[in-house]
Amino acid sequence: MTITESKKRFNDDGKFFFEKHKLFLYKEDFDKFEEGFREALEAISKLKESGEYPDLKSDSFNEKNEEIKTEKGGEGYTDVNFDDL
């Protein structure tokens, strides 16, 4: 299975392009992926119940996200070279 994230990005001249990141999930890893995904969903549910889950549309969330981008000097993402793993 391949999971693809596609983000619309803009060049300096204003033209856009799509940046793609792919995650390849092999058959022998399905069970482990499912387990991790279920754990993530449970954690999100608990955060929602406790009121700690951020409202992604709120101004305070967007302000915090901008602060993180500024502190990290970019978009808050790091490049991962899977050959190193």
C-alpha cells in the first residue's frame, strides 16, 4: 500500500507545484501499522475528551503554529533520509 501526501507549494515567481511524500507500507507490516494507528486514534480521543486537543481552526492554534515555524526557521518539518534508517 502507498500513502501519499501532496502539498501545494509556490515558487518565487508565484507559480505553484505539488510536493509529494510517499509512505510505502508492505504487507508484512500491516499488523504493526494497524496497531500504531489504533493507538494514535485512542490518544486523540483521550485528548479530545480532556479538552486538550487543539481546535485546528482556532486563531490560538494558528498563532502557536506560526511561532513554531519561526523558532525552527521554516515550516517545522525536517528532511528524513530513509536510507539512514
